Amino acid sequence: MLPRSYSCGLDAAIDVIGGRWKALILWALHDGPVRTGELRRKVSGISEKMLIQVLREMEADELVHREVFHEVPPRVEYSLTKQGVRLNEALGPLGDWGEENMEGIARRRGREPAPRH
């Protein structure tokens, strides 16, 4: 069976960032390289196994760069590629919309809104 074609650019973009974690990981990397443990702390609720799986997918999609430092103990850092930076910038307005509407969305869905920073 042939892979399906995308109907528009939004279809392709959603395919790349689909799922619960990818946009949150993109946002967590926006300030620069982050080690795996720190990234897991920044993305609340993700398991280590899921984090590694999603990072591999994002690396395959050329959104994230993985750099291994051959030290003792070994160190691994993740950073955004140019494509990842551009996608993160595109997600900015979506995040702004979410911030503006978070309380109402949380109320309608029976959830607590995140504390404001």
C-alpha cells in the first residue's frame, strides 16, 4: 500500500507534530540545548521511554539534533534544528491562543488550569 499524500501544508505539519508530546518538547528546547534528564523534567508527565521514542521520531523528521559527548559519564544533549526552530515559531501563535483561552478550556473540560508564571 502506498503512503497517503497530504491534502495541504497543515495536514503535513500536523502529521509531524501529532501526538501529545512533540509540541511540548519543541517548546522545552526553545532556549537552547537541553540534556535528557532536564528535558524530562521540563515536559511534565512524560515517561523516559516515551521521551526517547518521541525524540527519535523528531530526529528522523529533522526537527531535533542529538549530540553525544563522549565523556565519563556520557552526556547527551538535544537541540532544535533550523526546521525545528521554524516550526516552534509557527506554533507561537497557537500557544498564545491557548494562553488566552486556557481557563475557559480547562473549565469546560473539567480540568485545573496551569498556574500562571
